[in-house]
Amino acid sequence: MIRCPECSAEIDVDEDEVEEGEILSCPECESELEVSQTHPVHLNLISEDGDDDDDEDDDEDEAAEESENGDLIDEDDEEEEEEDEE
């Protein structure tokens, strides 16, 4: 008997019937679990934070568009500044 790494529920897994890399689902918390070892069976929780990574990247992109004083840079303002410098 194997225990879910997320909720510790018992999962009935026969080590002769699973393959390394196979994805299982916990019957209690419905977490996705990857078989990382078969003899004995060892399960790893598959992170469901993949969507959050995209949000973090978006935040970084927005931060890169900010000027040094924290104001958002307006493309029109940049063009005006360039014209003023000439």
C-alpha cells in the first residue's frame, strides 16, 4: 500500500502493474502523481503551479517596462523625448 504525498491517503498500487513515469490520480484529493520508482513504488506529486509560472513571467515583463522612477513608460513619451534631444 502506498500513501499519497499530498493527503496521505492510501493508494492501492501493484508495483508489477505500474511503469516508471506513469501518472496516477489520488482517489481522495485527486492530485496527479507520477511513478518515479517501481520497486518499491514511489510517487511524486506533480506540481499544479505551472499556470502560476506564466503569471510570474508576465509580472516580470511589466516590471521591465517600468522606468527607473517606477512610472510606466509610454511609447509616445519616449518618441517626444527623442525629438526633444535632437
